[in-house]
Amino acid sequence: MTNARVTIPNFRNWRAVVLHRPSPTTDAVLRQLERLGIQARALWPELDAESAEADVIFFDADMGFDEQFPWPPGEAPVPLVALVGSEAPGRLEWVLARGAGAHLMKPVSSGGVYSALVIAGHALRQRGALAGEVRSLRDRLRRRPQVASAVLRVMTAQRIESAEAMQRIRRAAMEHGQSIEDYCDALLAAPEAEAARAGLKPGKP
């Protein structure tokens, strides 16, 4: 993942919400968003149903609270940018728990929003990719007993060692366009004779 090419999206026609009480900071963020072609609106103190479906949310890190958001901490479905005035440890811990991918220090001037958008969006995609990898690893661990049973079946049917049985299972899974785990599930559900043919190269007993 670290070497993956990063694509910077075009933010034009995105929808943004600035969850912040009326202030010069709110106005500065709205102006920058509008210059980027982003449809932006300010709200306080909570998101409404329509705003919860925005493409990005800027929120007040100083006065914010959990009930402002309709999702659990750390599970935001959109990029979050924190607007930070206070560097008190408690407030920063709250910002991190919310899952902010970027921040802007107050008072916000005439720049910074574009960079925050890019970084927050990238952070959200990285978190999604990592979560997908964790789910995949957990699924593979959960299905290890089925793989072990399939290896044992192939060893018995073909009278070979475990390493060779695993190699043949891997080959057969590739030939069937399946993951090893899916192929092993199918193999265990198939008649015993299927294990005798699993992963055999043409002409090889």
C-alpha cells in the first residue's frame, strides 16, 4: 500500500459541510470551498440527514461533541477535516477518536483547504483499504481448519506429503479462479474422488 500510486481527485461538484458556529473561520473555509467548485454550506450544532451524505465534512474541534455525528466514533464514511483552535490534549484526543484525516489551525486564512481535502480523502481511502485487508486476514484465519482438512484429504488420496498437497491445492485453486480457501471448501464438499485429481498436472499420476 505504501508504494501505491496516489491519485488526487477533482473536487468540483463535491458537496461539503462546515459544522461550525458562525465565525470568520467558517466564512474563510466556505470561500475556499466555493473557489474549488465545491457546493458548501455551514451548519451548527448538528448534521441533518441531507448533510450527513456530504462528500466531506469540516468540523469544529473545540466545541464539537459526539452527538453531532450520526455514526460511531472512528467510522465516518466521508473525509473529516478538523478545525483546531485549542491544542488541549483532551480536545486533540477527541479529534483523533472521531477519525479526522486532516486539520486546519484557526484562524483559517486564505489557503489550506485544498491540501486538507487531499490529505483527508487519502487517509479515508487508506483506512478503508487497511480495514479490507484485516477482514480478509481474519477470514483466512477463520477458515484455516478447512484448509488443513483439505490438505489432509489430498495427502491421503494421492499419497503425498503435506507440502506437495498444498502446492497442488494452490495450483487447482488458480485453475478454477478461486481463492485457496474457497477451493478447499468446494473440495471438502465434493466426492472423495475429487481429492485424487486435485492439482494434478496433465499426464502426472
